[in-house]
Amino acid sequence: MSSRTPAHRRTFLKAGSTLLLSVIAPMAANAMQILAVRVWPAADYTRVTLENDAELKASHFLVKDPNRMVVDIEGLTLNATLKDLVAKIQTNDPYIKQVRVGQNRPNVVRLVFDLKEEINPQVFSLKPIGDYQHRLVFDLYPANPVDPITALIEKGEWHKDDALTAAMSGNNKNENAANNNNKHDNKAEQKTDKPTSNQQIRMITIALDPGHGGEDPGAIGRAGSREKDVVLAIAKRLKHQLEQEDNMRVMLTRDGDYFVPLQTRVKKARGVQADLFVSIHADAFIEPRARGSSVFVLSEKGASSTAARWLAKKENDADLIGGINLKDQDKQLAGVLLDLSTTAQINDSMKVGKVVLKEISGVNRLHKPAVEQAGFAVLKAPDIPSILIESAFISNPEEEARLTDEAYQNELAEAIVRGIKKYFAKNPPLNRGKIA
Ligand SMILES: [Zn+2]
């Protein structure tokens, strides 16, 4: 929890100023204050965050015909910041039609969310962390979520034929992973799996994962650029370039400014049976002179360097800053991912990591000349080669300027595409159409 130091300092200062205030205006001492209200609409879910100087107690219930969610918050008096919530709901919010805010009883504020469809809400509080104080979070998930592949087709990003190929290809990923163990022995056999002119092209599915988003801005540069914006821009360019290839299609784990928990990113990639997972970041380092690009893969045995361990911890903290409902997460963790071996995955990830790093060295200097390893939570899909690219250090003013430069973003994306193409040319994905 070393990253909590600034929060403590801020909380301490805040406590000091509250104390001062209470001397001047004793009446205000006990009243809780909403400090900020944020809304993050997205197709996945809409989040509403209330940031407060103390923990808020809330209860909620759902009403049908028409769909509403009613929230009562205790110990609160309506203020201007909270009233602002009404204006912060956008007309194109996928789930919220409007919010009504009122003082329901003395000391109880009632929020009524008028909904566009039935939702499955998660309501939870988060303790102060990073630059945030206490947060009360409402995550409004659709009660009837659309299947991810259907959603991509509806958006016009994938074609029906692709979906058919994916569906027919079945679910023999385990066989795929097992085969990876003796890849050296079966090269000849793999070649026969390459599509001939008579066969349908085997689409290669790439999951691109722009780090952070929403409540989690990621690292922030000296000129104010936010990692979450820079990496989304790079990922979108990368997506566009990959889609120029006949045999490649792309799924973005997020395509807007909202937070996606680390586990969900992995789940999304598995949901579309991705052949490759590429997470894009642009972090800060303690040392502002630190510069250069790096590529990371998962480690089962500890990090390859102190810096790699530090960075993985920082990235894994995204869930704390972005905020997840731990109760819900525990339920999900009880599932499959944890105990599966990732040895074969790491071997494949190393291969793709090396070739991508080499291509990146043509457009930016490297932070380290080799692929590094550490326990990044987002790289833990046991059956998908997964790499994390630190495009550059946003904490280095010179690199911050490059990261926001369109020409550089394109060059970087081109380099990554070249690496990915070279990897798949040497390691064609197995034909999932054959069911063992
Ligand atoms: Zn990051």
C-alpha cells in the first residue's frame, strides 16, 4: 500500500482544515458534504460516483413500470454539488433517463433514477485511496446484457460470417494450450492448418486493452495528459490498422472513458476467444528522467526486476482506484482462472513480446532491451498469449509530448502491427474448426 502515502497526506491536511472550520463555524462541523459527483455512461454499464468527506450510508430498491431505482442516503443535506447530478445525466446515457434529487426527510436525501431498461445495480462504498476521499458507487448493469459477439456485429464492427466461424470453431482452447507445450515438435503439422485458397480464412481475433479509464485516470503527465486518454487513442489507431488486414478483427476491452475491472478485461478477451491480448499503457515512474518503451509478459515466479514488480503492483492497483465491488469480485474469483497453469501461455507471450519489442525499438528507445516479466493481473488469461506494452513514460515531459502526438501514435501503432503480423506468420493460430 505504498501508493497510499499521498492520500494519507491529503486526508491529514483535510482533517486539519475541517478542524479549523469547526472552530470558526461550529454548526457545520457534523454535516457531511458531497465533494463531487461523477457519471460514466457506457454500453457495459453506467456508473454514478458520489465522493464525500465521510462514508455515506445508503439503501436502495428497484421499482417497475416504469423502471426506477430509488436510493436513500442518510445523514445528508442537499447541496449544490449533489443537485448538479441532475444536469450530468446525458440524454444518450444507455441506462439512465434522468435523475431526480430531493430532501426526502430531514437528514435523508433521496435519489430517483428513472431508467431506460431493467437494470441490475451494484451499490458499494470505497475507502479513500489515491486522490479520492470516500466514494459511494452505483454501477447500473443491464439486467439482460447483449452477448459480446452479437454486440460487435450490431455495431457493424464484426461480420456475421466471422461470428459463424467463431461459433463453429467450438471451444477447444484447452487443446490449443496443450499443443503449445510441444510446439517445437509439431511445426509441420501446424503448417497444414494454414488456410488454402479453398478454405475459409481463419480470422485472428485480437483483444486490445487500453488501460485504466473512468474513475481511474492512470498516470498523469506534467502537462496534464492522462494515461487513460493517451492509451485509448493509441488503441483505436492500432485497431484501425489491424482491421486493414483481411484475416484480423479486433475487440476493444473499452472503447470509451469508463472503468473496466482487470478481471473483466480478461473475461472479455476469453468471451470472444481472442488469439492475442495486448494491453496498452503509458505509465509514470518515480524518476522523471525514466524513459523508453517496455513490453511485459506474465511471470509465475516473481518479477524480472524491481522496476517490473513495482509497475505490476501499480497496474494491479487500478482496481482499487477505479473501484470494484469486492463482494461481487469474490464470487467471480471462485471461478476458473486462478489455478490453471500459464506456462504455455507465458512461452507464447514471450515470443510475441520479443518481436513486438524489436519493432518498437525502431520508433522509440527501449527502457530495457529485453521483454520483462511480472505478475500483472490483466495478463492472466491461461489460454491467450498476453502482453502489456508500456508505450512510453508519461512522467517524462519529452515522452509525454510524443504520446499525445498523432504522428507518433500512428508510428507506434504501425510498429506493433508489424510485430503482431510477424508473430502470427511464424506461429499461425491453430484451426479451432477441427473438433478433437
Ligand atoms: Zn497504466
